Amino acid sequence: MIGTNAALGVAAVALGMVLTPGPNMMYLVSRSITQGRRAGAVSLAGVAVGFLVYLAAANLGLSVLLLTVPALYLTVKLAGAGYLGWLAWKALRPGGSSVFAPQRLAPDPPRRLFAMGLLTNLLNPKIAVMYLSLIPQFIDVRAGDRLLQGFALGGIQIAVSLAVNLAVVLTAGGIAAFLARRPGWLRVQRVLMGTLLGALALRLATDHGPAAAA
């Protein structure tokens, strides 16, 4: 049985990570704006399956391997920090783009939308860090079945992430239109996003503990 503190901790970290725009959100926003909410929802279904794949892999032992091999953990941590830093640079550089800036994408059938949502999530280092180095830290070995705890905590993360991303899918068009009419707000959103990404990258790179990805 998972404790309240563990559940709230995972929920808080999941919320912070999903609100930091990454490949998943960028893809979902682009699809929702260019092809409609239904396309965004189908893409989100693919993202959800990607979460389940990572959750199953982590609970079947990959998290233990990562946490018991310091060099492997360090590699994942630095890769995640570098990735977030790259996203921060893309947002803050002159001429950088906002996650809500419309992008032209050719319409795709549902099967491809689902597959691209799945692939985008599976190739997202932020999600790998979440499952392989963070969630295991909230498991209490004294509280019973660790496998069950891992799936329960992962379920909380998935629920939070899907709820936020669904809200993004449903409102992306309106947000993009609002920002397009107000270039100043678009720049503020871009700078804020880049600053948050940079701060997270710096924290991840300099923290020496396993929970650096929080």
C-alpha cells in the first residue's frame, strides 16, 4: 500500500514535469491545432501507451539496474539535463519558437497519429528519467509488494500527465489563437518556458542525489 506522502510526491513531480513543455506537448499541440481535437486525442492515446511501456519496463527491473550502477544513472541524468538544456536554448534563442506557435503538418490517418504519439513518448528522455530514476525513490520497502507500489505510483503519474495533456489538446486552438493576436504574450510564454527548462536542466545536472529529476 502506498503512503499519502509518496502519492502526493509523485503527483507533484508529474505535474511539474508535464507543465514543462517537451516533445509530447509540442506534438499534441501541433496536431490539435492543425488537424483538430480528435487528432490530438488519438495522438494522446499513443502517448498513454508509451507511458505504460515505460512503467512496465521500470517495474520489471530496469529501475533497479539504473540505481545500482552509478555510471549508468549518471549517464541518464546528464543526457536528460542536456536534452532539457537544448529545449531551453531553442526557446530562448533569438527567433525561438513557442510550443503554441502553429506549425504546418500534413494530415495523418488515426493509425499514424497513434503511432507517432507512442514513438514521441518512447523517445522522450524526460519520461525515461521519470520512470527509471525518480518513481523508485518513492517506493517504501516496508510497505509491502514493491511491484504493486511501483504500478500504483506510475498510475498516479500517468493520470496526472494525461489529464493535463487532455486539457492542452482541448484548448490548444484557443490558446494559440489568443497568443497569435498578442505577440507580447507569446514572447512571455516562450521566455518563461525556456527559463523553466534551463532551471530544471541545471538542477538535474548538479544534484548528486537519485531524485535529481524532481
